[in-house]
Amino acid sequence: MRQLLLSILSFLIIILSAYAESIPYENLVGVWASSQNRVNHDLTQAQVSELCGMGVLILHPDRNIGIHIRPKLDGKLLGSMDVLSKQPCTYVDNQLTCQVEASASGKSLGGGPFFVRFEKVRENVYDMTSLKPDGQTVDKVETAYRCPLTIPEALAWVEENSELGELGEKLGEALDLFEDTDLPISQKAEALQQKAKSGDARAQAGLGTLHLMAAVSATGVEHDPDLGLELLNQAAEKQVASAYVMLGSANMIPGLAKAKQDFAAAYGWYEKAAQAGRADALNVTGMMRLFGLGTEQNGPQAVKRLTRAAELGNHSSHFNLGIIRVFFPEDLKQRWQVSLKQDPLIGMMHLNLATEQKHEPAQMVLQFLNQKRHPDLASTASEKAKQWKKQHLRKTGFNPDYPDSSVLMDFKIEGGQIKFGDANINAKLEWSLGAGTKLVNRKKTQSTGNKQLLLNKWRSFDDCNSSIFLLDGDGNEFNLMHKDAIQEHGYKISQDQKFINDKWLLFLYAKSEVSENSIKGKYYDMLENSYSYFDSSYRFETKNNKTALVLVIKEYYLFDENGKKIKQDVSGWDQFVIIDCNISNIRGDKEFSAQFEHIRKLYYKK
């Protein structure tokens, strides 16, 4: 619901200069329309009048606000949405701060904080900045024009156009259905409460996270800092890395649990998560070392951490490295002991990688560089980004039932300028860190591992259509990927690799140690030319005469270019079900044998 509210509020905004002219609230009282998703200081009066016929922002003398959206097609009303302040707003330093509630088609869409800052362009034209619920991060940018209506005239227009409309009727039906449905987030919160009571450490971390993140988003539970911190500390004692991250955010981001920032405490928790291999914590501790927040300033260590986080795919670290590579002046690099040379091409490569993950500041900066400053590097930087992804192995945990919070910290952009001495930090709630499979029902009859049931069967983590694997009686594990999946991911294959049955390619091989309860093995990824190590337990669970293989990852390592094992955090990985695949005997194919010999030689050579 809160996301829908934010979408409604996308109606406003532009970045406010820190030195804007002071604007009395009385000058803002009246009826306004926005320039629709961008800054535009050149609208004609006719264009303004047209916008005023679609939606208005009313700033009342008593500091209440009303946003009234009335889209029309060929003069016919399509629907109606309203956002109203629940009590008078505060107005300080050109910023309006309100608690608002939204409604559409007679249904409440929930409420939340609303922040708007104003900067005068000229008489009756203002640039406005709306902020996200954290009260710091810029959300949208637009220009507001005064409508040729008085407040009573605008309210009469709103009343005349408050029927449901064609789309409104359909939306109302959808909302009725939605309200009659037991929301998944509520179900998940209830399940977490039961698991947390039983002492499940990941459930304690997840439920604690929900109680803190309820300050900024709908989580299915009440915002309860005391309970949230208690649960997170219980999980932290059991070495759950996701609890470390949330406890760091609780000390770093005011409003989640505490009124003020405690950089030293935040750094301590983030450092624990970084040591466990969390990419977001590596990025944050890198930035805190760069600025000397809660720890000693250390430029070389900061760059090392940012680089490692980027190698693990963290979009915030890609953005930060891009900013350093493109914009950092020499005197600042010397002062902070940042040894990275200025390199717009490498910087734009990092910004491409951040943009692919929908990092909004990176999108804005990259667009500027591609169009204005370095258009000659745009194509090459994009190609380098593709190469980077193929060179750096990324593995994602399976965590469909335990919520986590990812933490973001990157250089601040304000008024179109990079603020080197300041940074944005916020947290995002994530229910799933990967395309995990469903948990086996806890009520199912459980049995121990059975080596004979495990071997010589083709199985899959998904639906047998993209990747499948086989463990044979000698402990060799083969993983095949379908041609469509290879093309979708943009992998390049060597000339000596051939598709089996014109569909499957051998891409992963391991020589595993298999017992009645565990599988251990070092895996070689032929497409990525990289190594990893897994130590996992397995068991079979039976219900209604059907048997399922359940796998639980206990330890997981990546190998760097020097062969050193780097332990990865698997505390958020869940058990997942492996399904059997009814396919032809690929192993007997001649191409399979040839590929196996090729990859086996590579494996033992290295």
C-alpha cells in the first residue's frame, strides 16, 4: 500500500539548492499543478490550464494539504485519487512536512510521511523536491505552476469530478478482492512469530527486522523498536549475519530504533557482517572508512572493501567506485589516500553495472556522462560492464521465507552536485534474496540421508527447463544448462564446447565426497572459469508416498585468483527442495563424454 502511495506522490519535485531564498508559507497558499515527471520552467499558460484540469495540489491557509488527481480521456473521467493531510503540516526552512493518507475509489490506501521543499523560480512558479519516507533521499523532481483557480473553485471542481469513473470502478473491484484476501506478508509475519518463539535464529532476525522496518514501510507488524532490538540481539548472539546488518542500520539510520546516530556502534555491527561476507556491509564499512565515521579514516582499506563489494555485485559500491573514478579531484584523493586513478571509462563501466540494478543516482549520472561529457565512451563502457559480470562470480542465497534488510550507502547528490563529504544511507526490506524454492512442510515425515536414492538421477533446483544436475556412483557431479538459459544470461562458450542433443551444455563439474548425510565438493564453472566449494547436508522427506530431496548448505566458499578460499555468508540461505527430472539418458551421449573429458582435464590441471 505504501508503495502505491509513493507512486501517487510522484506528482511533485526537483532538487533544492542548499542556499535557496527563504519563502514564507503565505506565498505558497493556493492551487498548483505540476510539470509531470520533470523540471520544466517554460510551460505556456494554456499548458498550465490543461494540467490544472487533470490534478491539483491545494495548500490551505491552515497548512493542511490536498492532492487531487482526476485523469480524463476525451473529457470523460477515468478515476479519482486523493491524498489528504491528517493534521496541519509543519513548515520550516522552505520544507513542508506532513502525515498524509491516500484513498482511491472510496478505499483507503494507507498513510505515511510526506516531505516537500520549495525553491522559487519566478513569481507563481516554484521548483519542488519531494523526499522518500526516510526524509533525506530525493524521490522525484518537477516544477509547480499556480493554477488560475481559487481554493473554493478548486474544491468545487474536485467535488464535481469525484465519481469512480471507468478505471475507478475496476480499481474498486480489485481493492475489494484485495481486502478479502489474506495478505502474504501477514501470513509470513505470523509464521515468523511462531518460528521465533521456538528459538529459530533466522526467524528472530527476520521478525526483529520487520519490527524496525515498520517505521518506513508496511511489514505486517507494528513498529516496536524495543522488541525488534531484543530479537535482533538474540539472533546476533547466534551469529546470524542479517541481524548484524539490521543492528548496524538501527544505530546508523535515525527513526528505525533510535533518535540519534551512533557511528561507532553502527560500524561495529556492519564490520561483523562484512567479515561474514555480506556485500552490502563491505560497501558500507568501506564508505565509513573513507569518511572516518565510527572508525579510523583509511583510504586504501576503503577502496579494497568497495572493490570486493562490487565483485560480489553490490550496486551501491559500483556507484561509489564510478563516482571516485570519474569525479574525484586529485587533492581529495591525496587527502583521503585514494590511489585509484581517474578513469572515466572504468567509472562509467561501474555506473552501467549500478544502473542495471535500477540504482537511481547512477542512472542520472550515467545519462549525463553518456549524453554530455563522454558520449564517445558510452558503447565501450557498456561492453566492459558485460565483461565484468562474466569475470566475477555472483552467488545468491536462497531465502524465500526469512526477511532481510539490505543497507545502501553512497555519495550524496544534491542540486546536481556530488557531495564528497556527505553520503546517503538507507535500508531496504527484502523478503527474498534469490529465486529460492519452497520449504518442505515441517509436518512431513523426515528420514535420514540415503546414498542410493541420491545417486544416478537427474534433478533440478527449479523446473528442469533451465539447469539440471546428476551425481554418479563415483562422486562426479555434472551440471547442465539449457541453451535458452545460456543465451538469456549472455554467456559465451568456447569452440570446443558442444551442445548435447542441441539443448544442453555441460558448464559445471565437481568431484564430490558423498556420504549418507552430506555432499562436499569443489566445483569448476566452465562458463565463468571460476571455482567454488560447497559443504551441504541432505535428507529425504516423504509425504503421501512421494519422496523429496532436501538440501541445506552448511558452508560455501569462493576462490580468488590466487586460489585462496573466501568464506561466504550462508546464514540467510534456506533449505530447498530438489525435484526429479524425467529426461533422456544424457550421460550416455558421445558429446557429453567429450565435454566431461575436457572439463576434467581443466579441473585437474588447475
